Amino acid sequence: MASGCQAKEPPTQVVYRFDDHRYLELKGWDCEGALWYTDTQRGIHSEAVSQFYRIFTKKYVHPSERYIAIPTWHSPGSIVSKDYGKTWHPSSFSPGENEPNGDNAPPYDDILSFTVVNDQGFLQTKHRLYMSSRPFDDPRLLPGGKGIHYELPDGVQGDIKAGTGGWAWGMVYMTKQGLKDTVQSLQTNWGDQPDKVPEVKGYTGWDHMQCDMDAGR
């Protein structure tokens, strides 16, 4: 005899809308599971996080389209795409003293908002503004570039050779305090960083993620 008891498929619900054609879906129970990104205009449907994603509870504003950064609940890091959501990779925080107490990353409770605009991410906390680099790599460090010779305030000198520039654009978040007197401060994509989150006008998406804990029950 066939059993009538079959395991229910976990529910899928839209937990964030960027605009009328881009959104995030969570597939799982109790607001935790796999996170999928969809762009109906570009025909993109990709898995950003395979399991255990929990929604970000702070303010989240994201008009940017090419560069997409999805914050996580259990840590202030994010999952990043630089190709309109086709592929995804984890971002990180720069080593060094980004926080007043010397830590390199903020605790979740200190986060106020995450804004992604003009292909650049801005994480505002109670004490600091974290940001990704501007959305390009320093041409001097690309293959065939001339490299960068540097001398830091402590007298240390060196050369960054083309092809060994380290962080790709958009993959590392740091503060102006952490940037000061570092090799990264010499790179053009880290120059002229703002002191506050850029103003966003005309945004039609959601400003927080949403999730129904009882979905599928």
C-alpha cells in the first residue's frame, strides 16, 4: 500500500524586491533556507546562497543593478555579484582597525543600514561607515600595467606589481579609518571615498527584507 504521507516541499516566498523585475526568494522553513535571485528582464535566476540563509533585519536600499550585495543575518558580511546576479561570491572586511575598539568588522547589533548604489556598497553602523571600492580595478595593476611604487608614512617602501594588486573591486569593505596609511589608499578605486552614504532618489524597491515565519504551514 502506498503511504499517503509525503514530505511537504518547503515554501518559497519573495523576501525582497529591488524593483518591478528583480527580487529575492527564500526557499525554506522558518525564514531560513536557500536564497535565489531573479531578474525577469535579463532572464537571470541564480542561487545566491544554497542553504541556511536568514534574512537581514536592518534597513536595506539597493537600486544598483550590475553590482548586487546581499547582506546576511549572522554576520555583517555579504554575498556579492558583479555581473547582474549571474554569479555570486562572499565579500569580506579588510584586516586592520576599522572599529573604534580595534576590530576589523562591526557587530550585527551596531549595523544601521546597508545601501548599494552606483555599483558600490555602503554599510552604516553606529560608529563607522564601511564601503566597497569604487566599481573598477586600478588600471596600473591590471595585466600590462606599470604597477605602483609606494612609500608609507612609517618609511616602508615597496612596489605593487601589475597582476598582483590583491583585492578585486567590490569584494572588500573597509572604513576611511582602516584605509588611512595603507597600500590600498594609493589605488584609484579607493580614492575620493565619501564621508556619508550617498543620497538615493526615486527608489521604488523595498527598504527592508520581509518574511512570513508561518509560510507553508
